[in-house]
Amino acid sequence: MNASLQNSWLTQIRGLTRFVLALLPLLAFTKLAVAVDPRTSIAQYGRTTWRLEDGLLNSAPLALAQGSDGYIWIGTETGLLRFDGIHFQQWTPPGWGAIAGHQINALYTAHDGTLWIGTPTNLASWKNGVLSVVSSPKPLYVNQIDEDRNQQIWFTVSRRPDASLCRVSGTQAKCFGKRDGIPLMVGQRLIANPDGTFTLGSSGTLIVWSPLKGLVSSHTFVGLPVGSAGLSSVERQHDGSLIVGFDTAGPTLGLQRLVGDEQTLFSLPALDTRDLKVQTLYSDSKGSFWIGTRGDGLYKVYNGTVSHMTRNLGLSGNSVRDIREDREGNVWVATDGGLDCLRDHKAISWSTDQGLPASYVRSILATRNGNVLVGIDDTVSVLRDGKVSALALPAEMPKGNIQGMLEDQGGRYWMGVGSELVILDHNRLKVVKRPNGDPTGQVFSLALAQDGSVWAVVYNRSLPRQLLHVQNDEVIDAIGDNRMFLRVASDHKEGAWITGSTSLAHYVNGKLDWIPFDGTPAYQGPEKFSAQDDLLVSADGTVFRSSYSGIWVVKNRTVRLLASAAGLPCQDVSGLVLSQRQSLWMRTSCGLVEIDLAAINHWWADTNTRIAFRLIDTFDGARLSRSLFYPQMTLASDGHLWIGSESGVEVVNPDHLNYNSLPPPVHIEALIANHQEFQPTANLVIGPQVSDVELRYTALSLSVPQKVTFKYMLEGQQSSWQDPGTRRSAFYTHLKPGQYRFRVIASNNDGVWNEIGDSLAFEVKPAWYQTGWFKAAILVLTILIAWVAYRLRVNYIAAAMKARFDERLNERTRVARELHDTVLQTVQSSKMIADRALMPGADEIRMRTALEHLSSWLGRATTEGRSAVFALRASTLDYGELADSLHKQLQEACEGHTISAAFTVLGDPRPLHSAIREEIRSIVREAITNTCRHAGATEVALEIRYGTTLGVVVRDNGKGISANIAENGRRGHFGLQGMKERAARIGGNVSISSPRKGGTEISLVISGDTAFRHEPAGPLVRVMSFFGWHPSRWPLGNSADDSSEVGRV
């Protein structure tokens, strides 16, 4: 049902709803005045059946009860089931082992909400999640349970020679028998009377017994055959009489009435109750009397009218064992073949089961005298006061199907029969002919004009469809058009409205005014229209046409489409009719829909408005089909709507739709975490490491449980209600540790919400790594790491500063050594030359020679000083500058000597630290100088190798060098020793050797990590550098390709 339209009637019951919610536990087992309509036959009730062969019931049901929680409890031959209208659940609570596996003979819900369970061995109770077993020194074969006026529990027992009636006293059973004035050997049926006495029945005897006075009265029924179980059920009527049922048929058996000690047959019209084999009796809250039989199904009696249902008519079985009414008024029936639920339908069906000659209805008409005429094939049935009869038709009635009906102002019936239009005035028949005497043709639609004339759309094979105007029973006009006529409706002022295939026409004063639909934005093509479309004109002149795409509304030649975009529940609309309260009813593909004309006018004024509607669907008894002939729907004088279809007739009373005003009890049934099920208890704790959580819930509205809808919210994770529709489970994944509260609310089949619902608080336990102490430890560890990082950073900065200072000191030391070894020695030598020149007795020639030597040494000092200054100021070189520098040294050293020089570079040049570069230049200069001065070589080669190491090789073809000199150096000379010392200072190694073929080879090798300058690139390098791990120490791989050679000679 649309929520907007619900407000009109929900407002009236909102106060009642709050009151009902407060009394929900009591209402769960109190009979309410919402029982099934007693005037409806059993076959016309809505019915849901669960058969044993469906596999949902493990065995045949024996006893029924509705608990205070709203569940239906079903006692079977093998145990107890709990049912919420959707799911059957085998009930095995804690402590159930004491009575597990037993058949359940009796069930009873006490005034305080306790569920009492009777078995062949004991009596148990279930309340507030606790199962208790009544103790007794002897087994208790429980047959029936009842509650007296003091709310004490009594029950009948059998198979005990000393007792037939017991009372629950605390946790004990106190039993009564012959010594207490009860003459019965077996206690079967039990009724707690309002005066404090008890009516007990067994075999052929019925007694009244008082705990204070003992036996009050006794009545014995005669005629019981040997072996008969005898008395099977007793039911008290409102007048105080007792209806007694026997499981055996007979003149004094079957169904008897007992008033005092006077026994009479409980007689019913059209039913001989002496032939009944009664198993159970029940009186519902609306006054219907139900009779469950052995082998003959179910009977219902109301005001002397009897209806009957057996397995052949849809009942689950022919032997009825128990009958109960729930709080919503539904009647539950337990049979030997399963379980049935009978409920009221908002749309009551009539079919062949109720006496119609066939199901295919071609036309239907509600007359002013209260009759409903149903045209089926060539007959007319009359429905009145729940009975079906045949309308007497004159013998001269033409043969053919009844295809259209109309009642004129004189109470005459107009009918389309075959290809004729006839008027039935009581038993007089008149056939309407064309002016030329021909038949009018097959009638598709009839309408009564304001002046009493009749409009008819007819079809004749020799002519297209025509609109006939009949006045004074004569055809006065026949209107034809190349556009097909389908339906006709009278204008409330003058003329008539006619539907065409894709348009609408207004006929007045002999003119057709067509209003096409194909020019409107909502037009979807001719396939959205059919001959089954209906036509209706309201009192204000608004025209409605049904179609497959919705309802076309025409006002003042303006055409608009009312469809799903405006809120219509489904667009396939056929029949139309206006109710007495001015609401538009239509038959659609999803059921019967009601829309107030005021809502349509509001939508017309603002097409963005969502239309309010009320829906009666298949769950409410609506049958969904279209009808080709007219009328499809008709309004009776009492306000009832009658609808004809291919499957019979439906009737709806818009003013008494029996809406369910009871909010459903809501229960959370289980929580399943990581495939482990938990019962909804207080202080529920699950986890840790919960990956999947499922919460199962239900709502106990049993009328149409398929239409019960839910909303839920998990507080602690969700802040708004979730709408799962009719789904009865909620799913969550990876819930974080913490406190949660799951809330669920539900609405019944008519949209009444239980806004209190049910809730379950639970806690997800944290894993060890989610605990507070672990988080605290992580915090402490983080602080510690931060402190260590800080200390490392400080140490790193200190080390970097020290490295810079050391580098500067080393550089100064190197420069000092260079100055000492070069410039200062040259200056010292120059001074010695000058001193020699100044010695006494020096002649001019020696003076000149000394000055020449002095000039040479001063030039050399100048060059060496410039080199030292350049080395001091230089910090970096280009990748290829070492090679250029060494190559230049090689060329300069070989000048003035007959030595050919070769220079080779292998690999890709890489940048060097400045200190290492200068040491390499000094080592190479010493090696080349020695080669040119002392080796006696004609060839010298210089080779630089870039790879994982840096290698420099000086090779000549001279006289070679002895191993001793190569190792220890020449006495008085320090060149070789100086080269080794320089190499050691930069982490390198100098090796000197003479190959067998002659010559000398001096090789310098330095680790690439030491020699090359690395360029840090990326955050990883910066982070590692932060902690003092310099990238120069990382293995970067061999970037050189030894096979690639760059040579310069």
C-alpha cells in the first residue's frame, strides 16, 4: 500500500497502535475482534498450506498454540516446532533432553505468557528462556491443558488408574482421581468453567467437578460401539450449552448438544451431524463454529450456514487434529497431512466452487435492487446474499454469449447476445434491430445517456465497428469512422465519449471531435492500446482511458498520462470504476489499485507530484487478468465493487477492507559470527577477529508474512536505517572491536510499523594486536624509535661535520705535502744554487751557469706553485677530466724523449673525489717520470679502467725492474715508496712487476666505493643517508662494460 494513502486511515489508528504496542505480550494470546469474516465460506478464505510431502514438517502436527512472543508453536508426533510464518524451526532449547523425541499431545499459552507443553511422559513449561519440567512420582500422559479463573494450570491425564486430572502446584503436580470424586478412569477433554468448576470428558461420560465440592453432575452418552474412543471434544457456547463431539457416527453420537442434563442433536441445515466423526471443535472470536473431523475434512458453521473443505478442495489433510485462532484472527488448522492457515481476503472470489456454472466471465452488472448479474457463456447467474442462482431467460432468447450488460432507468436489462442487442424486461424480451431489420451486431460496450437513450459500440462482419444511438428501443443513428471504435461512455452533459485505437473522440450533435494521443510526449506507440482498454467519465467531465502504458487523463482537450513515473505501481491498466466515495478503482497487472480523485486532481495541477494509491494484490485475493467484454467492473448499490475475469468473480468492499492494524512483534533470533551461532542474550561477546556477522530476525505478522517489511540499523557502525525489504537477515563484514547495538523494526502486511522493534547489544572482542595494552606498547615503541632516530640523526650530523673537517684537514695535509715535495724543494734547491753562486771566488762563467740553473728552478717552482694552488681550489672534475689530466701528463713527460705513448680509457668515466683524483695524478706522474728517465723504454702505455673498481696501469717495454727494487725501492730514492704510501692513503694498492717478455707494469687499483662520488637519488637514499648509511657504501653494480674501449694515442 502506498504510504501517502495510508495516512488517511493510519492517523485514525495511530493511538490504537501505541496502545497495542504497550499490550503486545497480552495481545499475542488474546482473541481479538479481527477474526476471519464469518460470512465467508471456507473456500473463499485466503489459504496457505504446508503439506508433509513439502518436507518442511518432520511429522504430522497434533497440537497448536500461539505463544506470547507471537510464534506459532506446533506439537508434532516427533517433537515441537516454532513457526514465524516463513520458517519452521525444530525447537531444542537447553534442558530439552528431558522431553526430547516425544510426541507433543497438548499446547497451551497461559495468561502470564508461559507456554505449557504436554507429552506422553510429563508436563513442561517455557518462559523467559527457561524450560521447566513439572515433577511427578509417576509419568504424566498429558491430554489437554487449561487455566482456571485463578490462573492455575490444570491438565487431564490418562494411563494412571489413580488420577485423571492434575494441577500444577509450584513445581509439583497434584493429581485428583476417584478418591476426590472423579469417576473417570481417563481424563481426555477439559474445560475450566467461569464458576471455578471443571467439565471433564472421557469415553461416553461428561462430568462437572469442583475442587471444593467434588462431583457436581455427570452425564453418560449411550450408543457408543465397543472399541470406540468415544467423546473426542467439548466446546462451550456463548449461551452456556456444551457441544460434544464423538469420533464415532451414530444416532446419539456425531455432534450433540448438552444443556444441563438434556442431550439433543446439534442439527444443521443440509448437514446430518450424526454422520460426523468429530476430532476437534473450536469457536472463534467472531462467532464461527469450526468442526474438525476424522476423514471428512473441516466444517465451518455461522448463523446456520455450513461450509466445508476437504483435501480435494485444498486442505492439507482430511483428518483435522486441532484448530486455533491467532491474535490477527487467522485460523490455523492441523491435519494428518500438514498445516493450514485461513485468513480473510480483501478481495473475495466466486468461482465454480461457489456455484458459478463456469469461470470465464464475459460481463458483470450490479443492479439497483442489489443483485449482481454475471454473464457466463450463454447464461446469466445472479449473486445475492452469498448465494448463486440462475436468471430465468425467455425461451426466445437468441443463442450466443452474453457479452455486455446495462440497466436502464426503467430497471430493464440490456444485453449483447451473440450478434443481437436485446432488452430483458422481467420475462418479456425485445430484440433491437437496425432500421433495415438487420441485427445490430456483436456488442462490445454499452452506455446509458442522460436522457435515457443508450449508446452501443457494435461490430458486424460486413461493416466496421460502429456507434449506435438507441432511443425508445429504436436505432436512430449509426456513426462510423475509419478509426476503430472500442469503448463508449456517456457524457454527463450531452453526447458520448468513444475510444479509438490510439485516440479519443467526443460525439455530440452529429459530429465527432477526435483527440489524438500520438502527439503527446508520453505516447509510446499503438501497441500500448488494445480492445480491452476501459473508458470512464467522472462527474466533472474528466475522461479516463486505461491502457498498457497507464491511464490517459483528458481535461478540456488536454491529454496527460498517469503512469509509473507519477507513482502508479504498475502501468498495465484495464478495468475502471468509480466508488461511492469518489475514488478511482482500476484493475492492473499487479492487482486492484485505488486512487482518490482528489489525488489525481493534485497530480494534474503539479505533474511532479507522486500519486497516492492503495493496492490489493494477489496476497489479498486479487486475480490478475483482462476481460475483452464490457463491463469488466461494476459498482453495487451497497458500495461493493464486483470484478469479472477469466477465473470467476471478485468482490471488494472499499469501506471494510479489514486492514491489519496490529503492529507485528519483532524478534532477533540469532547472531552468527564466523559460522558460529549465538543466541541473543544479554552481555553477548563475540570474537576476536570477526570477519563475517549475520543477524537473523523475524516479525510475527502471520496474515501475509511475505509482505512483512523490515528496517534495521547497527549502532556503532551505521547512523541511518537500512531498508532490506522482506529479507530477514542482516550481514556485516570485518567489524572492528567495540560495543554495538543492532536494532530492527518491522511493518505488517498493511504497512503498520512496530517502531519499537527489538534490539541486541553485543561486543566484538579485540584480538591481541587490537587491545589497549598493545596499542600502548606500540605508542611507547614509536616514541622509542623516534628518540633513537633523533639520536641517530644527531650522530649522523656530527659524523658528517667530522667528515667535512677531516676532509679539509686531509686536503691541507696533502697540499702541504705537495708544497713540501715540489715547490719548497725547488725553492730550497734554488737557494742552494744561489748560495753557490755567491760563494767567494766565483767566476763569471760559473755565475752565469748558476743563474741559468736558478732561473730554471724558479720557473719550475712557479709551475709547481700554480699546480698546488689549482689543486687547492678544485673540488670536482667533469667525468672525463681525470683522463684528460693524465693524458696531458703522459704527453709532457714524453717530450724530449724518443718514446711513443699510448693512452686508453675503458668503461664509462665517473666522477671522483678531489683528494683521490690528486693522489692518482701524483702516483701516475711519478710512474711516468721514472719510465721516461730510467726504464730505457721506447714505448709507454697509460690505461684507465672504470668498473666496480678504478684501475690505472702504466706499462713500458724497457729493461724492467728487479723484484727486490719493486718491493723495497732503490736505496736513496723514495719515488716507489711514495707511490705506495699515496695509494694506501686513498684505500688503494700499487703493484709493480716485470713480465717475462720484458718491460715494467705499474698498476693502481682503488675500490669504486672509495674512489667514485655517488649522487643520492630518491627518498630511500635520503632515508638511509639520514641514518648514516652513506650511498657510497652501497654496491651499485658494474656500470662499465669492459669490452667497450675508448683509446687516445
